[in-house]
Amino acid sequence: NDSSGTAVKAPRIRSKNLVSVIFCEATAIYGVILAIILLNKVASPKDKTYEFSPEWDWATFYYAGYAVFFSGCSVGFTNIASGISVGIAGSACALADAQDDSLFVNIFC
């Protein structure tokens, strides 16, 4: 990471590097919230038999399983993309602030 090396030459930006980390933590909260919501949707079956009746609706249960799986995947992939983007932007902001200290407030406003 370029911004950690920059903190050696410009120690005043050490705390400003944490801004991008805080933004990444905020996006991670969305993944935790979705995991809690999806976990509450899963319940044990009411009829605990080991044989399925001929009227068993397989399509609905396949749909539900794939919906839960891919909603988790979509939030995970968006968090990865968001984390990379925020990391790159935060590093660029910290490096720009290391060169000119009047930029930090202007970048975030």
C-alpha cells in the first residue's frame, strides 16, 4: 500500500488513512445485515418425515435455495468491488493530501 509508506514522510496523514478503512467497514455491515435476514428465513420443516410426498413442490424449494445463495453472492461480490474501489480512492486521497495538505477537506466535500 502506497499510503502506509507515505505516512513515514508525512506523519500527519496517518489518521487520515483510516477514512477509507471506515468506509469499507460500513459496506461490510450490509453483508452482515443480509446474512441475519437470510438466516431468519431458514426454518426447520414442520413435517419431519424422510419421504417426500408425490405432491412435493420441488421447483419452489429449488428457487428458494438458489435465491438465498445468489443474493448472498451478489452482496459479497458488490462488497468486494466496493472495498477495492474505496481502497484505491482512499489511497489516492491520502497520497494527494501528503503532497498538499489543503486538499483533504476539498476531496471529501
